[in-house]
Amino acid sequence: MNPGDVNLQQLLEQAQLMQQQLATAQQELNDAQVEGSAGGGLVVATVNGGGELLELRISPAAVDPGDPQETADTIADLVIAAVRDAVRAAGDLQQEKLGPLAQGLGGGGLQLPGF
């Protein structure tokens, strides 16, 4: 075998290993839960590692019965901010779990000899 030849068996084994690692990382992301909050914790959003909203908690302290319209507007803004914070945290988790696998495709894990 020449130094530039591709060892197909080794390449296939590396690809299968990466596929297993990716499946494991994706399952860990689906099982993971991260939170985001706004208004000092008045609104807390929980998402899974894929960014799917699982739970939304609004503290009664966020409600001003004397001004329902202002309360509704404020809560809407806080919900948006909390969900964005949670989705950002999920993105960070995705990068943590999947980043090394993505780097392996071109930067170290799965090398294609001669390419």
C-alpha cells in the first residue's frame, strides 16, 4: 500500500465511530435542560438542548393588578428575553457537545489521506 492510498476499512471504522458519537451527543442534547431568565428571575424559560421550549414560569411578582395592559406588555417582553436567553444557553450546549465532532470532520478526527 502506498503512503497516499486510502485505507477504506480504517476510514469506514472512523466514520462509524463518529456516527455513534454524533448520535450519543444528539441524545444528550435532547435529554438536557437549560434555563434562561429575565427580570431578575421574574420569568424563567426552560428549553432542551435542541432549543425546544419545555416550560415557562412567570412569578406572581411580575403581575401588577393595577395596570393590566402594562403588566401584559412587560410580561411579553420578559418572556421573549427569557426564551432568547435559554435558546442561547442551548446553543452553547450544542457547541460544547457537537463542536468537537464537527471539528473532527475537517480538523483532526476524520482525516482523508491524499485530500
